[in-house]
Amino acid sequence: MANRSPSFATNSLSVIRLRETGTPTVVAAPSPNAFTLNGKVDWVYEEELETRTNYYWSPDSTRLAYLQMNEKEVPLYPMVDWLPTHSLVDMQSYPQPGDLNPDVRVGVVSAAAGKTVWVKLPIQANQDYIPRFGWADHRTLWIETLTRDHQHRDIYLADPETGLAHQALRLSDDKFLDDNYDVWAQDGAIVLSNWNDGHNHLYLYSFDKGNPGAATAKLERQLTSGDFEVREVYQVDFQGKQIVYASNESNALEQQLWRAGFDGPAQAVERGSRLSYRELCSGRRRLCRPSIVAPRSPTLRLCTAASKCNVFWQTRAMEAYHLRTPEQLEVKAHDGTVLYATLLLPESTSAASVPLIVNPYGRSRLADRRQYLE
């Protein structure tokens, strides 16, 4: 940031000014009470909507846009820590199905504190979500809203000076919008992922950045298409007009690295390409989560700038378990769809001699991403 002012959120949103020695922390958006969070992520947004932060600096570093969550009507749920000798209980605001959600709204405040400008959005209080938002430029906010039934997903463009918002885009599904979606907006362009054609793919929209409220966003093109899934988006480069992402296009059991241009076809990124870990993993909310193909003991290596590494510590704690590499299975559904699975067997045991435990919960992580993370 130009003004070298880091920020943090407890229940209130605070700014530390490094330019002036001894300057106290500025509470830019103080929380009015214990159940109101300014810029802080609550349990449900972090766990279910994959939200990693609820505030963003403007491009010129003069203002902050933040989400306020009022959890007064949300029931409390006891989270017990059993590790200490005397267990501890942390009461979390956690809505069960049918309970009220936090009441949410987006505000804009000066980094020096002052009055918050609230963005006016037509959402249902204590029901709908604001999963993502950010700055399209220093004069325009973009905000994504999601109805509680997950059937309507809207993108708004808002004026941070007045709080007036214009609906730029609506995506709907008469059943359920899959939660594997994301959105970026900058320089008159919107890039988002959507399950519109039965697969998670990337789409490019445009809007008038000189007058964002003049019209709805226009679909320019579908950036990816085919019988595969876009899994992770690592980089959206609006200046270079390209996207770096992972998908299973060439192998359903792996995640390969691809690059797609705003106006050209996607190309696989070859092994050895100079894409740093920072480029791949420092996105707005994504975290790199390399998958483990074969069980390996944790190892620490000391590496030089020339990439020569020496092992100086390795645990052997896993050897007693005699773990073996999971076997890949393919199962066909009634309609012919191929379903992929893994089978983890004990050592020296045939598949017919052990009980089978099926765990259908969670999303598949069959990808070997080490090929481009190492």
C-alpha cells in the first residue's frame, strides 16, 4: 500500500500508521457492541463460503470497504476444547437450518476513521449472504450477493461516495447454485466461475467503467468449456488479460495448470514454467492445498538459492502404520457416468478380506499438484 498502513480486524476494523513513529492505532470502524463484527470473518462465512477476509483497501489506499455482520439474532452453539485438563467452551454464533443468519451490509470508511457510507442493497435481512466483494477501481465497488436458497446470485456495482448500487448481473438456478464459484472485477471487466452448462467454467463479462450504473454487464465470452471442471483459479491478470487456473481437462484424476487469455484459447502450462509459488498461491482468498498421492513422512530440507537441498530432519513416526498408496477405482452410475474413488487397504491384505468403509463426505482431492508446485 502506498501509505504503508497495515490493518487488522478483531470485532472492530483498525489501521496502524507506520509513517509516523509512535502514532497510535486508528480504529477506523469501531464495533458498537459485542455481537457486531466489522471486517471480521465469522465461522459460517469462513467454513461454508470460504471467505478469508471481510475488508479490502481501495486501490489508492485512502479508504476501506468492509462487511458488517450483526449476529444478535443468530443462536449460539457450544464449541468444546477437550485438550486441556479442564475443557473450555467457546460459544460460536452458528445458525442451524431454519435459524436466522447474520444481518450483513457493506460499508466504506476513510482509513483515518470517520462516518461509514453504507451500500444500499436489496437483500433480505438475516437471510441472504454477501460472500464476496472488492474494489473494481478507486471509484467503484463490486459486491456479490447470494439468496439463502442458493438460487440467485447477483453482482452489484456501487458508488462508494453515495452508497448507491446498480445490479450488473444476475445468475439463477431453479435448484441450487453450486458453492464452487468465485468472482473478480477490475478495469471494466468481470471474470467469474459458474456451473451454467453442467461444469464449473470461467466467463468474461464487461461493463462501462466510466459509468458503471448505465447498463447491465455484457457477456463477452465463455473462457473455458468442455467436459471438465475448473477447480482453482490462481491468478486473474486484468492488465495482461489472462487467467491461470487448475482443471482436470486432460486427466480426470489430476489437476493440471492452464492459462487462458481473455481473447484466446486455453493452453496447458508446461512443467518447468517460471510461475512462482507466490503467483499461484497469493490470490485474494485462495490457499494452495497440495494433495498427497502417497503417504510420506514429514521431512525438513535446507535448500540453497541454486535449489540444492539437504535433508536435516525426518520423522519415522509413520513407519509403524505401514501405510500404502491408495488404489484408484472407477465405478459407473446407472446413467453411465464414471465415478472415481480411492481404496486404502491395510498392508498385505486383499480387497475381499477386509470391511469396506465408504466416506462420501467432502470434495475429491485426487490431484497431484506437486508437478507445478515443486
